[in-house]
Amino acid sequence: MTRAALVLLGAASCAAAQAPNLLSILAVELQRNFRILSEKGDPQAYFMAYSVVEQETGRAAASMGALLQSGVQRSRTLDVSVRVGSHKLDNYRRVRGERPQFAQPIAISLDDAPAPIVQRLWWETDRAYRAASERFIRIKTDEQLKAAEDPSDDFSVEEAVRYSEPPGRLKFSLSDWESKVRKISRLFARHAHVTQSQVSVVAERQTKYFVNSEGTRVQHGRGFARITLTAGAVAPVDGMSFSLFETFDAEDVSRLPSDAVIEKAVEKLAADLDRLIQAPVVDPYVGPAILSGRAAGVFFHEIFGHRIEGHRQKDEAEGQTFTKSVGQKILPEFLSVIFDPTVRNAEGADLNGFYRYDDEGVPARRVPVVEDGVLKTFLMSRSPIQGFPKSNGHGRKAPGSEPVGRQSNLFVESKRQMPFSELRTMLIEEVRRQGKPYGLYFDTVTGGFTTTGRRGVQAFTVIPLIVYRVYPDGRPDELVRGVDIVGTPLASFEKILATSDRREVFNGVCGAESGLVPVSAVAPAILVGSIEVQRKPRTQDRPPILPRPVVPEEAP
Amino acid sequence: MKLLLRSLLASILALLLYPAQAKDDVLLRAASEELERAKKLQFPALAAPYYIEYAVDDALSFSLAASLGGIVTLRTNRFRVPRIQVRVGTPALDNTNFVLSDTISGSLPVDDHLLALRHSFWLATDTAYKNAVEVFARKRAAITNFVNPERLDDFSRAAPTVKVLPAGFRKVDESRWVSRIRAVSAVFAAYPKVLTSSVELEIGQSYAYMVNSEGSKLRLPDHLSHIRIRAAGLAGDGSVVRDAALFQAADPESLPGESELRAAAVRVAENVTALAAAEPGADYTGPVLFEATAAAQLLAQLLGRNLAIPRAPVSFPGRPAPVLESELDGRLHSRILPEHITVVDDPTLKEWKGRPLLGHYEVDLEGVVPGPLRVVDRGVLEAYLLTRQPVRGGGPSNGRARLPGAFGAKAALISNLIVTSSQPAPAAEMKKRLLDLAQKRKLDYGLLIRKLDFPSTASLDELRRLSASLAKAGSARAVSAPLLVYRVHPDGREEPVRNLRFKDLSVRVLRDIVAVSGDPQLFDFVNSTAPMALVGGANYVAGSAVVAPSMLFEELQLERPKEQLPKPPLVPPPPLAALK
């Protein structure tokens, strides 16, 4: 007997002794449907998967000492995937740039009550099978198929896996956190120049259940906890508006920093805003710059990370920047970029991109994408690309989306490291060498994967928030505002000259084709030979016309 | 009587727990104080606002859904939704009724924190004023440069109203509701032909606040709770068959108790089972008898949505703003119903034959106090439902602004629509007259309709198919499909048929009513601006009621949909009885 079969038998004997849990309910109903759809279906189903994401979420948000919202909620969301045809060609084949979407997020019973769950599974399986069949029949005859450049299969072959850990419970005291967000948000009210502000906490316990027709059954989970501080202000002179944020992430609320640390962050945000609204507007500039560790992390995620997601290499509509660069040098040779979802903690911080199994039931693993500057591989889901027929555990999605290759924990490793003070010295040397009046230091940036809730900020975009001019004559760094990075600075990456010796962690939530997924980037500060910035386009905004309301008895 | 007493007691107790006299109401105070300051809003060299309105829905919602004994969603939500409106210009011409007109919303703190609340109002008003100024400029440019519909004033006059009623949220016994809804949902497990089912509950407590620059000040209870029992199955040809039982009330204690809900679930299950086995209906042209509920549902759609006259906003090329027209536009003082029928819309009525009327309200969203309105007098259309948005054929508001609307206006809805006849026929005779008419036309049967899909519980797929076929037929609006239809044979036997749709049903058919019964029934429902009052189709809802008798139509057309149906599922449904 093979080991897989032994495991199957073991599971069967245990099942008789206890009530069915969600994983076994899913597995049994999947087999019942798959047996018929694979034997009698026309077209035949060759693969099926059910995935359920269970979330227990507590949240509280406040502004100026007043609660905005709070509550604890549980949800269970089901996704059904059916593939007809074969690994070589199935209903998921992208034709004419069209991205097939069969998933629909379905709420299912929060209790492990078999009847409503299996009835819903069956109804949605039928819907998914019909949608799969319709599309497969339609594309099979499409002329464009024959012209495809990339001859790789539509679905990889992977081994079945079994894993189960008991689901955790959310530990979150709603009343404690309501008090806390009220208390901390009240601090912003002391700062007259801050027009909008908010303090929020979100704590989530997530459990994922995944079964497929190949025999994979996994049940795993983790926690997320995040405190977000946001504050906004408007420059009185020209109405330019600013929004700054700070986040603290951990696996569990008990691992979040103390109130004292958070209150200090509030004061820093308010002070930064105060200086920003009085700072001069940036002039157009091309020249050397340092990006802080956190800013570098965002850069690498947005500018580099999205370009090595596997599905983009097969897609005519994408830039396909690196598709033909495997084995070539795409970064300076002292840099390596590794994606590793198996790492839970780095540089003293819990990492958002930690997981044990991806959303296709493939075990997570360390993936060195760039080694000593040379591109080795891409982030792969079970959708193969030419030269890479297998998944490397990066097939990820939010409920209701189809999985594609997505980032996890991004690590930048450098063999040309130095203390930050030396990096600054190198910057100034470079400024002089290039004959520039000053260099730039990007302290804080935001991107398509940060948490300011900026709708419409795409992936690939990096927005500078706190930027300084660094003068070669020793005068203090000067804050500037209204900075826009010109174009997508992919070229900047080739001009990375050195890095600092300390890495910083940026935890975020990345939004792309398959929805929001938690990610992180761990990077040192980097010195770049050339970055181009310009002034943000003028808007019609003006500061508020009336002064802010004042309530005498409530002066904070 | 008992129910009312119980809820009255509960209200008194609740008020003791949550005192909220007007002067202690921090939200009201924040809105009033900030509104006073906002009157001084002005860009240099530009006009100050001539009207400012702050509205807030202060709400607590408990919602719950279950299927076959499992809880699917469970949620408590406390929220305050503001709607800020600033008007610049004059009542004759302002920044509303333009394709870019909007109302500023967002969220307010739920704590009674005066400074934080005023801060939110301050920022929202600033944005609203700046938007109003810009939109006003663009509207004037559009009027000057492009052809636009006839000029009507933008805002009519109305006297301000001050009405601050007691407020306070009642505690909800969540576990009692959970076990009750769970138990009702489990009823469907015994019906193998029911392939999907759900029972949903929402207990909505809400207070509608409004202050405006004319001196209106309102705080009014606006509670609405509902229970929805829905089920669907598949007929042999792959058609979806479904039924629903919807219950609504202002006071959740007035909702049916568990045994009544179980009985309703059993009826829905039996209807779905019968429909799954029933013959599909054939194309039909002939007499149709609408029993009272179905008649009320028909009038709620044909009269309800056509009594509000929509107004096309000022627009410009590249920004079409199509507005669904009312079939009663331009038909004031013409006969739309038989002469023996009179229809009155009366929000002042609180109950009918001992049952609470869901359409009752005291003041509308614009502060106008409504009175009874005779919309149809002996068959002749005499009045429209009017808000402060002037419309063709209408005058000043008659207090029907019940929901936020589009382009800066409010939407009018029916309240309690009471249909009476001076020539009722005996109820027992209606079926006989149906058969007589059928026989005269040499038809084998007449059609009897007991229930329409209204408010509609159709799925997105069904709606898509419906609107696709409507577009082909060229008609703009559909009346929802009948759910319970029966062929009545000459021997009196009733045979259910399924999956029929109305063809070409418009307000014009109302003139063909040949008889109405003498036993009117009450039908109440959760109303909204969504087509067919689609359940879950709109953010804002309000209660309405129709009191109507059964109605016999001489000739209506029903048709069998000709679209391609999906094939029945390959995999048989799971055997639920085997599961524990």
C-alpha cells in the first residue's frame, strides 16, 4: 500500500467515531459530485476543489475620542472550482486576454450542520460545472488558441497532501478595545491642523479548509491583528491635502505594541503632518536617493514583485518584462530576492505573508526568485508557464476570486551592506559626483498594497509621502511635499548601488487580480543612483472654509 | 390589542433605560449647532447656500439568516448614516436636478460625543458646499450650451415642521430569535423537492433625524423588521420554481410567532413541491382573476410606481441620464380605472381592521406633514405623489418624500393605498364570472392568480434573463411574474401551472377590470425604488401597505418564456434524510 492510502484508511476509521466536521463534509460531498461529473459529464470534469475560508473578526474604530464602529463577526465563505477538459487544455485557458472567473463567494452555515452545507455545495457545484462546460466548449474551437505563444499546460500535476490543525479561536475583548481606540484617537484632537484622523484595530482568526478531487485535504489557520492610525491635513496656502498612516501588525492582539508606543506614533504622525503642510513643494529632480528600509520594501513589492507573478508571464496584455529573462542578470549581483511564506517572524515583527499551504492546497516553501542578481524563477500557482510546469506554493486568492501567483513574504538580501551612516555618506558622494544640488531620502511611501484604503491605486504604483532633500554641505535635511515619482522606475533597480545593514519590515495587504491577500516585505535601506520625481499635479482643493468647531467644555 | 399593549409597555420601559429628551440628544444638538455655523459658509465673491439640510439615520440592526437548521449569517450593526445637502442659487434654479448632482454621505461616530459629531458635520458640509458651487456652475453652462428639457423650478416652498418624538433602542433577545429562525429553517429538510431555502430575519430600529436651515427639526422613529422565508426547486425541464412568504412590521413583536412561521414555511415548501411537478403554463389571452393579495401586488406596482412622476435631470452630451417614465405622466383628470373604484393614499391611518398599517408616518423626509390623498376618484386620476421637487403636472409637495432619491431630490412612495368600490360583487361569485368569461371565448379554462413575485425574490440570473427579453420587446418596465397561477376548469377544479410571465402589462389594463369582490384584504410589504421592489435591491427601504379586493380582468396576456433553459443538474441532489 502507498502511504497516501494508509492515511486515507486511518481517516476513515476515525470518522466513524465522531460527528462530521467541515473538512469531512466537504470531502464526502466533493467525491459524490466528482464521481458523476467525471464519469458522465460531457465535457468530463477532471478536477474539482472546494475551499472554505472561515473568519472570526473583531474590529473597533474611533476618531477624536468617539467610536465610529465596532463589533465581532463570524463568516464562512465557500468557493467551488471545477475543471473540464484535461491538464493540457481546460476551461481556465486565457483566450484574447479574457480572465475567466467562475468563482462566486457563497456564505455557508457557520455550524458544522451537514444538511445546509451539502445542499449548498451541490447547488454551487452544478452552477460551476455548467459555467465551466459552457466556456470550455466555446474556447475549444477558438482560432486564437492555435496562435498561443506559450505552449504550457493549463493546470499542473501536484501531489495530494493531508494536514489538519485544530482551529484557533479569536481572543479579542471588544469593550477593552473600544476604550483603547477612543483613548488613543482623542490624542489627535489636540492637534488643530489635523482635519481627519482615525484609530482602528482589526483582529481576525482565519481558518482555511481545502479539499480537492486528487485527495488533498488541508485545514490550517492563523491570526491577524492590526492597529491603523491615519491622519490628514490640508496645506493652508494652496489646499494640497496629505494623508499619513502608521500600522502595527502581529498575529494576535496580545503581540501588538504597548499603548505608549502607539501614542508616540500618534504624536509623530501629527508632527509630520504639521511639518508637511508648511514644507516647500518639491522641484522636478533626477538624481541619487536613499529609500528607507520600509520604503524599499514597498518599492520592491510594487515595482518588482508584481512583475514576477507567474500568471503575468503568459498574458499578452501584461508588460511581460521578465518573461524572457530567466537566467539573466536583472538586478545588481549583490542583491538576492527571496519569497518565503514559511517564515513567521523577522526583525522582531510577525509577518503578514506567513502561511503553511497556499489557496490551492500546495505546501508553502522558500522560493529564491533572484540569486545574486540573476532571475531564477517566478511565483507560481498551479497555472504553468513555459519552463515552469509546477506550482511553488504561491497560488493565492481572496474568497470569491480564482487563485493566481501572488507574493508572500518578500526578503531582500544584500552582500553590499554598510551602516546607515555610511550609506548617507555614499549618497552625498554620489550627489557631488553627479553634480546635483542635493539628494533625496524617501522615508515613507505608500503603494497599491498598503492600508490607507486608497481605492484606485493600482499595483505598480508607489506614492511618496515623507521625502527629504539631503544637502551635501551638511545643513539639516529638508522636508518637501507634493512628490510624484515619474513613470515606473524599474530602471532604478538596476542602479542600486548599496544597501544598509539593517532590515525593516513592511506588513500590508496586497490588492491584485485575485483579491486582497496579506503580504510583507523585509528590506534594508537602499541607495539608488537615479530616481526621477516631479511635482504632483495641482488640484482644485482648498482648505475648509469655516474654522473647525470648538466645544469649550470638551477641550482635550 | 394585546400585541400593541405589549409593545407599548416595552417602549415605556425602553425609554426609562435610554432617556433621550430633545435637549439631551447630543446628535440633534451637534447637527443644529453645526448647521447654524454652516449658514455662514461662503466663498468670497460667490453665493452662500440658500438651503442646508442635515439628515441622519441613527440605527441599530440585528440580522440573521438560516438554512436547514444552520445559521449562515449573524450580525449586529450600530451605525449612523448622514446625508448632507447644500443648495446654492435660488429655488428656481439651483445645483440639484442635474446629472452631476449628489448628496454627501459617509459615516458619523456612534458615540454621543459632541465635538466629534460636529467635526464630521463640519467636514461633510464643507465638501457639500464646494461640490454644490462647482456643480451649479456646470449646470448653468449645460443649460446655456445644450438643449435641455422644459424648465421647472428646482425646489418648492414648504412650511418648516418641528417634531421630536421619543427615542431609544430596545434590547433584542438575540438567542430567542436565533433558535426560532433556526427551527423554522429546518422545516424544509422534509421536502426533497426544495433544493435551496433560507429564512432571514432583520430587526431594524432606526431614528430619522433632520434639521434644515428653514427651521425644521425632526426626530422620528423609523423602525422596520422583516422575516423572509424563501425556497426554490427545479422542474423537470430545468426551470427554477420558487415561492416566498414575507412578513414585515414596524414592531418586531408584531411579527408572527414560531408556529405561524412554521406553517408559512410548510406552505412555501408545499407550493414549491407542487410547482416542481406542475405543467408549464401555455401562452394565454383571456380573463384573469387576481385574488386579493395578487391584486394588491399588481396595484402596488402599476399604481405605486407610476403615481410618482420622475424628472429627467439637466444633462449634457456624453452624459445621458435616462429616467424611467411614468405611464401616468400627463394623464391627470383622465379615467384610468372603472368608475366604481376610488383609491386613496393615506399615511395618517395607523391600522385597518385591528392590524397595524405599515405605511403610516407622521412627517416626510422634507419636513412636510402629509394628509390623505385621493389619487383616483371614481376612476379618474386626480393626484400624484409629490415631494418638494416640482414635476410636470404637480404643485407643491403633498408630503410624500419617503426615501432619498437621485440627483439631489427625494423619492416618493405610496404609504397606505386603500382601494374601494361602490359596486362590489359577492366574493363567491368571482370564480363563476371568471369561468363565464372563459366559456364565452371558448377557452378550456380561466386563469386564477393568488400571488405575484412582489417584492421580487428573483435571483440575479433570472433578472438578467427578464431584462434581456424586455429589451427585445421594447417595453421599459416589467410587472413581476406571477408565482402562484392556477387553471380553473369548468368543473371548478384548480390546476397549478408554472413559469408564466405577463405580456404587455401596463397601467392601461386597469380600465379592463370587470368586477371586484366585496372582501378587501391587507397586503403590506417592504418598499423601495428598486425595480419590482427587489429584495435586497436598494439601500433605503420604507414600509407600504395596499388594501384591495379581488379583481377580475376581462382580458390579459400571459406567455411562456422562450429563452433557452439551463439543463437540469447531472448530479442528483444530496440525500438530506441520510445526514444527521
